[in-house]
Amino acid sequence: MRPHTIFLTGGSGFVGSAVLDRLLAEGYAVHALVNRRPIDRPGVQSFAGGLFDDAAIHKGLEGCDAVIHLVGIIRENGDQTFERIHRDGTRRLVDAAKRLGVRRFIHMSALGARPGTASRYYTTKAEAEAYVKASGLDYTILRPSLIHGPGGEFMTMVADFARGKRAPYFFMPYFGKGFVGHDSARIAPVYVEDVARAFVDALSNPKTIGQTIDLAGPEVFDWQAFYRLVSQRLLGQPKLAVGLPAWYGRLLTGLIPAKLLPFNKSQVAMAAEDSVADVAPAEGLFGWRPRGFAETFEGYADRV
């Protein structure tokens, strides 16, 4: 039976806003857990608090049929660590859902999440996945590749590199493999609207229960080709892309205070490895194929 009321975390974020739009368009009611301002939209009831506010979570889960858990961080800040937000926050929400009898749990992880990596981002995402899988809930885990779209942190960063608004200003950098860093990883960016569609479609698709699903775009790029496509569209000509060795990036994160660097050790490790996946399994479960980067970027490039 299709759920009616959804408990949503991260609903004011980049991906969360797209998921919320789709939930409302398809007639769902939403209970949104919010840290800051309430979400003032018809069909949305906001509950002020975070993943460690038991009272807010309890009130928000009451009357809900399913959970969509999107909260995550890419950079740590004070007590907002990867372990606290990804692992411990997910555990608390899973436990609360079980106490309240909310059995359907759709969880956002990340492509590449696995134990024992050099990236604590990936490691803590994997720990959260393991807890969800062992919960006994009717779970679906979605693991997107790099998510692109207007207003997202990823494409804002890339556009700033192209326009010379962010260091190193004169070229577009990436962290590559090998000693000199010119051996680029491969990426398959996935459009934010397609990610949102997958989360909402999973609610009414029993085939996705108990599944861990990779979400990636159908087009695969190395960083040079990706930067060339973006800068050609934004500037009218390609901008130089330069690979920096990942070991050098890791060295900098050990020598320079985190607040002075635009990246952290986990981001260096992630950027230097492939982020691609076979799109066929997701297509088989959902019945549709994610759209390509070139097609979707053209639709929003003037808004980046």
C-alpha cells in the first residue's frame, strides 16, 4: 500500500528541496525535521530540531508511514563530524522509527561508501548503511554519484573554477592518481531531479525494499573532459584543467588548518577515485533511465 505521510530529514537542502517538491507534486503529506526556519508550504508540517532531538523526532514521526533520510555533510564543523551526523544520527533515527512503528525507511548514502577507506566520509556512510540493513525495517538505500543541478555545491564550485572566482583562479584543478596527478578519475554525474525521482518512486515500489541501489548518470567523463564541457558552455571556450597529485592534497590537509583549505582529506580521497556505476540495475527497478549530464546541464547552465 502506498504511504501517505512522509517524515523527511534534510528537506531544506539541495537534494532535499528537490525531493520535497516531488513529494508534494505527487500528493504526499510531509513532516519535515528542520534545524532552522520552518518550511512554509502547503502540505508540509515542520518540526524544529535535529537528529539528536528526541522530542522533535518523536513528534515528527507520529502519524507517518515512511522515512526519507537525507541528512549528510561533506565538511566537518565543530561537533558536526562525519561520525556524529552520518553514523550516530542515522542510528538514532532508525531506532526512533522502530519505536514508533514506522517500517519503511529510505536512506541516502553515497556511491563509493565502504568500510576502511581513506575517506571518513565514505567509511561513516558505510557504517550507517550497515545499521540500516541490520534494523529489520523495510529499507531502501540509494547511493548517488556526484549530484549536479542548479544551486548545488558541486556545480557552484565547478562554475567558480571556470570563471576564476575560486583558487587557483587560472586553471580548473582536480586531484589525480599517480605521482604527478595527471591520471584522472572517472565520474558519472547524476541529475538532482532524477535523484529526487528515485527517492519518491521507491516509496511505492516494493521491488526496491531490501535493495542497495547505485544512482549514476549514463555519461562517463574524466575530469578534463568534464571541465572542458562545462567551461565551453559557460565561457564560450574551454579552460585549462590541471591535475594535482592526491598525495600532495593529503599532505596539505596535514600541514594547513582545515579552515584555511577549500577541501579536506576525505574530499581528496574521493576526488581521486572513480565515481561511476552500471545504470542498468536502477533502470530495471524503476523503469526509467537517468538523463545525461550534457542534456540536463544545458537546461540550467544559465542559472549556475
